[in-house]
Amino acid sequence: HLRSVVEADRGCYMCQINTEQMKQQLGCLDVNVPPDIDYLKTSKDVVEKEGENVTLVCKASGHPRPKITWRREDGEYIVRNPSRGKKGEKSYQGEHLNIARVGREQMGAYLCIASNDVPPAVSKRISLNVNFAPEILVPNQLLGYQFGASVVAECLVEAYPNTINYWMKHQSEMLLNNDKYTVLEEKTTDYSARMQLQIKDFQESDVGVYTCISTNSLGKSDGTIRFYVIPPAERITAATHANKVTTTTFTQEIEIDLIESRQKNKHKSDDYWLSSELDERGGRNREYGSGARDSQKQKFAPNNNKRNYQSGFSSGSGKIKLEKASAILSSLFIILTLIWTN
């Protein structure tokens, strides 16, 4: 009978009876040992530069011989050769886990699990960190706001090891948290972060270029965002309304001038015919009066193409009115241009 069996008790035992004819019986003992990680031969946390080859090692003892299984702590796929574009696998069996040309996507914690059907199974956590210089992505590089609005700018940073991140205004002023500016930073993954700049009460002095900067021991990167002013909608509405009123007023003035011109031309024509009739009754120059009347009728006849002025303009005062209307329209165009520019 064996008590407190240990691994050294494994082997074959013989029971012998010494009689005239010796009798014996052989019995073998197999001692199962649960798995145990050999920490001296197993990889510790690994730090490697992006693009290099990485090998993680996990050694364990036990009887029967333990089986080694690798999994990612976050549940993502294990991609052993990222350059080939393969999806990867949820788990991998073997003492050596080789990753070719490691990238930032392979960064994380890996679990080495040893099991041999003798409970309990054991595991070791190995962190794989991939170093690379900062890279910045700017979702919106051009932002427009009205005066008085609250402004929000954002930059996305990827880098490892940890970076120093900050904002610059007009390439000369570093922005810090105060009543005007709020600087925020949020860690999204082990190697990525979100930088955010909030500006209160957007004004003319805030227009320009802002730069988000990220730096670590491997390099430096930056991204630019430009702010511009959007004219308020109420200013556009008011200006448009004023333009419509001004245009209507000038149009009305031109119509009045045209009507007055027509009335003056009509009075001149009536005065002429009255004078001609008086001359005929007095017996003076009837033939001349008749010929003059015919010529005057031709002069003011609406079907005469040579003297038919459009819109009621006459050959004399009509030209003056036309020049006046042109001057008024030119002044109107200049006024509208100044209003729109301001």
C-alpha cells in the first residue's frame, strides 16, 4: 500500500513469495501529473518593432505530456503571417507561436494554455507589444462655423509606446485647458487614441489653421484643420430683402419716367395739329400746311420703323432718360456687390 504517491513512485513493482517453488507477481504503477508551466523556458512579455518576426514560446511539464494551445485574450484571430492577408485562426497548437512581419493589429495579450486531461489546466499570459512611430488621421480637415458657435475638432492617433499629444493654434500658440479652450484625449485601444479640441464662442480671431501633434520615442506626426466663417442666415435674409426693396424702388422710378416721357410727347403732337388747323382756317399756306401735316403724321406714325422708339422713349428726352436708367442700374449693382461682400 502506497500513501501520498508522487511522480517518483511511477514504475513496476514485483511481489515475490519464497517457497520451494518461488512465486512472484509483477505490478506497474503510472502516476499522472497535472500540467505545470515551466516559467524559465517560457517567453515573458515581448516588445518588438513593427515589421519584425516574433516567436512566443510556452513550455510545460506533466504526465501525460501536456498539449499547448494559444489563444488571444481579446478573442480576436491569431494571424501568423499578416503579409499574406489570411484571416487567421481562433487558436493554435504548439509550443512555438511564430508571427512573421508583426503589425500593430497583432498587438495584445496571448494566452498559453497547457492541458493533459488531468485537471486542472494551467495558462500563462504573455503580452506582445509592437512599437511604431505616431500616425495621425484627421476625419475633417475643413470646418465652417458661424460666429458665437461652439467648435469641435478631432484627430485620431495611432502609436506605441505612449505618445505626448497637444494642439497648436496658427503654428505658434500651444492650447491648454481654460475658459476658451477644452483639450480632451480618449484612449480607444492599446495603440490608438482620439484627440479633441473644443472652442467656445467662435470669433474672427479663431479663424485659421490648427494643428494636432503626436510624438513618442520613435517619431513625430501632425495633422492640420482649417476653420472658416459661415455667414449667419439672418444676415443673408436681411440683405436679400433689402436688395429686393431697392430693386423695386428703382424699377418704379424708371416706370414713372417712361410714363412722363410719353405724356410730354403726346402734348407736343396735339399742339402741332392745333396750330396747323388754325393756319388752314386763316387761308394761309393751305398746301404747305397739308404737306406739313402729312409729314408730321409720318413723323409720329407708330408704323414708321425709322422713328419707332421702344418703351415710350423719344429721340430727345428719351435718350436722356435711358442714360439715367442705366446709371441707376449701375449704382444698384455696385451697392448689391458691396452688401454681399460685407
